[in-house]
Amino acid sequence: MKNPLKKIGANWLFLIAVALLYLFLGLWNLQIVVSALEVFLVLLKKMLPILGVVFALVFLSNLFLNPKIVSRYLGKGSNIRGWPVAIVAGILSMGPIYLWYPLLGELKAKGMRDALIAVFLYNRAVKIPLIPMMIYYFGLRVVVIVTGLMILFSIGNGLIVERLVRKEGKTGA
Amino acid sequence: MESSRWKRAVRGLLNNIKMSSPILLGVLLLIGLINTLVPKEFFSRIFTGNNALDPLIGAVFGSIAAGNPLTSYLIGGELLISGVSLVAVLAFIVSWVTIGTVQLPAESLMLGRKFALLRNGISFLMAIAIAVLTVLISGLFG
């Protein structure tokens, strides 16, 4: 017999689990749920334009990119040139990290290296528009050092993640 | 040939939206809940004043926190003013912007569970390392 949970899909199960959490919390304290939903709506309104850009990129990647091209620039065959591409794209990408998962999932399916996905995600933490705010609180010296270290560590992060994912894959197989 | 490429691209986009929409909505709902349940003043009460323990505490709570990086800088700035060590504050803000505990289910579903767990775990250790190194290097110039 087929497992009905598998038919629903992990993505919908996740949303159902969160909805149930809201439901149980609502039974206990309705005000918390109302406030959380208000925050949710504000966030959703803010995210929609960025999500539009991300889905436009997903569409363009489906239209123009094939596994051969992705492999050449961001895959195993990209050698050294994939790293600056992932770093700069990560720094320049806007919006919260989770909005980029659909595009990265698409590129991964087309052959993007795990290391470069990790590098992209890590460099999303470097926010150029917010640097003046950081300097105000922490000073120029600290901001320059911490930003430089984050970019440097992103490469280490990518290499270690890729190596361990591959190793786990081998031992798990 | 050309029209089939467009059709394929549209179909791919629709599949992507169908797959990712429930996950993104779930993450936004979770962030809404955490932002409501955890008031910003909470963070100023978690640090102990212990130089060895505070960076770890900063990294743990920075990983769990969710929201705009700007919020992390504001909280970090206030923590510094209230006397929390720079290394603890840096561990807090670096883990806030590089680790996504709330987004972990979404990252696992779309990029693979092993990848998501390893990436976030390694980022946690790196947040502490970056905080310590920043303070050490900054001290050399200063």
C-alpha cells in the first residue's frame, strides 16, 4: 500500500506542520497567532517583488541554461572561474536567503557544484548596502576585517561542505 | 523547436513554484512566529560576561534568530553599548547572517538534507572562528 504522506510531498507536509503549530498555539493564546500572522503578512508583502525576480531568473535559467553551460561556469569543469562568480553573485543577490533556494535547486539539478552553492549562500551574508550601518556600530577596521574573513571563509566552507557531502554519499551508498 | 523550449521553460517554472511555494510560506510563517515569541530585549539577558562562554552563546542564539540582518546589527550595536564583549557580539551577528535554523527544513528540501546540515554546522563553527580572528587581527592594529 502506498504511503499517503509520500503522496502529499515533504514540501506540503512542512507547511501543514507549521499550520498545525499555529493552530495549537492559537488554542492556547490567540493573540500570539494574530501578531505572528501580522508579521507574516508584512514579510510576505516585502518579499513578493524579490520572489518575482527570483522566479524570473528560474524561468530564464530554464530557457537559456542547460547542464553543459552550468557545468562549464559553475560545475566541476568550472575550475577556478566558478569561485569568483559564486562569491560576487552571493554578495550582489538581494532578499533573504530562502528565496534563492528554488533557483539554486534548479542550478544544482543542472550540475552546479555543492561547493559553489555553499559559497553563494555564505556570501549572501555580506550586505554592501548595510555596511555603513555596520561601520556606525562596529567601526571601519572591524567591518573590513570581518567582511574580508567572511569572504575568505566562504571558500573554506564550500570546500569542506562539498568534501563531506561527497564522503557521506560514498559511505551512505 | 523554439516554442518547445519556451514550453519547457514555463513548465519548469510552474513546477518550481509548485514545489517551493509551500516551503517559502512555511518559512515566512515560522519567522513571523519567532519574531513574535522572542522579544528583542531577550538577547541582552542571555550573555554571562564570561569571555570563553559568551561567543558560544552568541553563535547559538544568532543561529536560532531569524530576520533581517539589519536587526542583527541593531541588536549587536546595543549589546556592545550594554557591555557585551565584541567577540560575543560578532559571533552573534555572523551566525545570524550565515546560519538559518528556521530555514533549515526549506534548505534540506530544496538542496538536500546532508548539504543543509553540514553547511549550517560548519558555518556555526566558522562564525566563532571569524569572531575570534576579527578581534585578534583588530587588536594587532590597535
